[in-house]
Amino acid sequence: MKKEAKLILSDGTVFCGWSFGYDGDTAGEVVFNTAMTGYPESLTDPSYAGQILVTTFPLIGNYGVPDTGIGEDGLPLFMESERIHPKAIVVADYSEQFSHWNAKESLAAWLKREKVPGITGIDTRRLTKVLREHGVMMGRIMIEGLATEPQQTEQDYGSVNWVEKVSCKDIIRYNEGADKKVALVDCGVKANIIRCLIRRGVEVIRVPWDYNFNQLEFDGLFLANGPGDPEQCGKTVEHIRTFLNNKEVKPCMGICLGNQLLARAAGAKTYKLKYGHRSHNQPVREVNTNHCYITSQNHGYAVDDSTLPLDWEPLFVNMNDGSNEGIRHKSNPWMSSQFHPEACSGPTDTEWMFDEFVKMLG
């Protein structure tokens, strides 16, 4: 029997639909993603921690969910992490029937197994327009018939250190024994970032977000993506600043939150975007060139270009709103992108950045 479900935004706007996932109340920052495919990857992206994910593409669930297990390399077989990270998912039309050669279960079954609510029957076009005009806001989901007290929506999403919640707790090594070693700071890393590195023949040393990686032996530093406000990652920024000030210069690359943390370590400021960039079709231009790339993105904060020190410069710019999409040092081998070059799912136009980083390792 279908249960009625409501999404209540912090401004009082109410959207009514039906529960198709786990029957439980929850609260989080409501954000929208305009990608047409990739809901298994999006749901397992740690950058969505603490958020209620709205998919603007209306039909969701039609190709089911692949195997959620772990492969021989220690990484998820087809996902971006070991579990679902958004607080809930909101869709216009959930497909109860699914068909795909790689499907193991339905989206509803997966959500129920991981105790994540899902709502269907919502006018996601209207909801997205509300979020675009007002900006992202907190919201709560309430399922019919539950005796629990409704969760509060007053807590500010940016006041929580979500990185601490999703980062690994211990050091994990991949592709041990390779000639070159990369220290990867796990702020909520997507598995495909690690896959892209080990495919290029390097050993990845994955460390917790607040671990002092400077005490390790490595050839290059990689700053991963992750959720929340970069201001919450003061410890990480301190370690990066120590790295930048080291007399022995080593290559560094950052992605998404890694771009923001690198910028803050260099002395720049970051700010919260009105509704963020969460899609597969963000046009990005490489600064001082005519090269334009279509990129996959998932972030709610950005670097303030005007605050970059003189020895740093923007590397990419967003063609829709002019916001920063990456930075680089003018003389040292340090660069970053606000978008996802590994793009899983999404376009792989910029995967060459991994090649450039590995070349820098020597």
C-alpha cells in the first residue's frame, strides 16, 4: 500500500508525493541535479552527504541498480563509495519496472536496504524553480503514519563538518609497490578518482581528511572531492599550507573540494553559491585559450578569483556564471579543477588532467 510523503522546505513550501524508499522521516539541504543518467553513482557520491537530492530528469529507476559489492582492488565494483550518502532522493516518476544487463535490484529495494527515504510524484520542475529563485534551503521529509517527531530544519548545512563524517578513518593503500606514490587526502573521495590514478600505474596512499600527510614519503599530493563548506576543513588546509611551503616542491592536483582547499591554503577565500553546480553539462573554458569542455560537477561552494595571491591564477572558468573552475600556480606544478575530470557518470573530456598530473611525478 502506498504511503503519502511530504517534502517541506524551510520557507514553508510543501510538495506532496508517495514514498517508494525507506519509510522514515529525515532532514537535509535540498539540492537539484540536472543529469539524465547516473543515479547509482550520484547516490554513492560522498559529496551529497547531508543533502536531499532532487533529480530534474523525470524518469528514475528504469535501469535498476548494479552490484554494490567491492572488487579485488578494494574499490566498489560499480559505485562511487560503499553506501548511499544523500539523506533522501526526490523524483518525479519512479519506474517500478527496471531492465538493464547489469542490474541486480531495483532502486526502491536498495533504498529500503540502506534505510534511505525516496519520494515520487513530486513536481520536480516546480521544485527546481523554487530552489533556483530562492537558493538551496533546508527541508524535511515526512512519511504518512510515522509516530516519530518531525526533524528540525533550522540547523545550517554549512555548520556541520560533513567531511569528517565521510572520510576514511585509517590509511588505505592501493596498487602497492608501484614506482610512484601519490598521497590522496580523502575528504569524501569518489572511487573513480582512485581508479583513474591506479590505471596510470601509481600507488595511492589514501589518508583521512585531518591526517598530516607531510610525514609520509610520496611523489605527489592529490586533494579529493567532498561535501560541505571548505571552512570546516581547517586542519586539512593547515597541512596543505605546510606542503606548499616545503622547500622540496612536489606536484599537487585537486578536484572539487580539493580545488577550494588548495585555494584556501594559498590564501584565497571561498563562498557559497546560490544553488550550486550539479549536472553533467557544465561548460568550462580553459583560461587564455579557446578550449571549452563539457564537465560533470557537484558542488555548492566556489573559489573567489579576486582573492588569489599574485603567484596563483585561474585555470578554468564556468561559461554559465563566470565562477572559478580551477586554479594553478604560475611556476610550481600545482593545479586543480572545480569539476570532475574522472566524471563517473558524465563526460570524460577532461580526463587528460590525470595524465598531466602523473607526468609531473617524473
